[in-house]
Amino acid sequence: MQVVGNKIIVSSGKDEKIETTHAICQAIGGRIAAPKNEAENNAIMFFLKKYNQYAYLGLKEGPLPGIFLYSNRFPAMFTRWKKNEPNGKGQEKCVEMYTDGQWNDKSCNQKRLTVCEL
């Protein structure tokens, strides 16, 4: 468990499809972790390093390619895109975080580490 600001970041340590991750996070009263600042990004990265896995973030590409939205449909104001990302041009709707804290747009059909925010 990582506490940052008014959020608690937790991980099951298991990799799941994004739909399963959504369900797991909702079942514990939270949602998929979606960092809004560097401290939150680092708290999520703690689990990625611990389990040596990538994780999906709680962001999805909206109707305009290259614009990624939180679950409340507001655009992400904080980002940590890896150089030359996002590059999916509407074809990679999800966002994954690497173990170094950088982001990549990615198709939503992989299994990734479950990281939730409460």
C-alpha cells in the first residue's frame, strides 16, 4: 500500500485483462490508478518495480486521437509519455506504465499488473 495525498494505491500483484482489473478495483471501492501528478505516478511505479511488470492506467483515448481521458471524461493534464508516444493514432486506446514510470499508448488486449486507487 502506498499513500499519496488523499489517495491510497494498492496492487494485487497479479496481471489481469483490463476488464478484470476494472472489476477488481470497483469491488474494493476504487478504480484503476490514474496519476494526476508526479507523486502519484511514483506511487504506482513502486508496484511496477516491486512486481517487475507493466500496468494499465485509468486513462483511455477519447474520440480525438492523441487525447487521453480519465474515467470522468476529463483530459489528462499530467502525463509522462515515453519519447515519441503516444503514437497509436486512435488504434491504441489504453495507456500502460513502464517500470521506469514512463507511459505508452497500447491496445487494451494484454494482461497487465492490477493497480488500484482508493
